[in-house]
Amino acid sequence: LGLGVMIKRVRLSEEDGLPTDSLDDDDSPNFRLRSSGRWMMMMGRAAAVVLVVAVAASWAAPKQACSTCTGVTWSKTAASGIHAEVKSVNDDGCATLLITCSGTSERAPTFVEFNGGDLGGINENGNQTITLVCGSDIHWHYQAEGIAPSISTISCSASA
């Protein structure tokens, strides 16, 4: 057979109790594989072993580092606002933390500060919702302005 020949059919033999296709209306080569019950049993067992190994490997696969960040540390301030956090996982399998900072009224000025002010913060009127993403360094990052340094503490301040 040359490299340009395409195999369209592979058949098991009639001796195995399997029907053969009697349609030989094309010029492609036909091959017959002779199989025995023992061979079929071995193939079935091999397929089962491959399936079990694949499932076990997926269970034992190590988690991505970015899925293992723990909760963030909140710093109290003199005018602490109301904060909440919801942890989830993004499409990349990394942990995310949705943080909400709010005051006592709908239009209250709020200020979210990272690492005690070392990384600045966000000053807005009304509720603020910020998403932090767990990085491969197992630290939270605020990525609204690109890749940010790791965040260890957050504070939520609000005026009345």
C-alpha cells in the first residue's frame, strides 16, 4: 500500500459471530481482523483500566495555586463601612473574591483602601463592588489597572 491509500473499512471476521458488510461497491482496500473471544475480553479489560486510570488522575490532579487563596484580612477604621465578600471561581479555575463596601445611605461617600494605604484605594459615592483575583503567588490582586501588587489587608470606610 502506498501512502496515498485511504482505508475505509476494517472488519472483524464472520467466525466471531459478527456480521460482515457485503457492500463492496468501491475500490478501497478492505482488511479483515480475525479476533477471538479472549482477545475481545482483553481489549474490554484494557479499556476499563484506561478509563479508571484517567478518572483517578483527574481526581488526583493538583489544584492550581491560584485556587487556594484564603479570606482577606479586613482592617477596622474609625468610620468603618459595611462590607461583604463572596468567594467564587473564574473560568481559569482561579479563586475570585467579590467585595462590596457600602455606607449607611445609598449615596454615602465610601473609600476602599488596600494594604493600609500603601497601594492607594478607591473613593466613590455609594456602594462599591470590587473583584479580587487569586494569583499564582497565592495572594489576592486587584486587577482593574493591570497587574497589581498582592493585597494583604482591605479597609472599607464610609461617611454617613
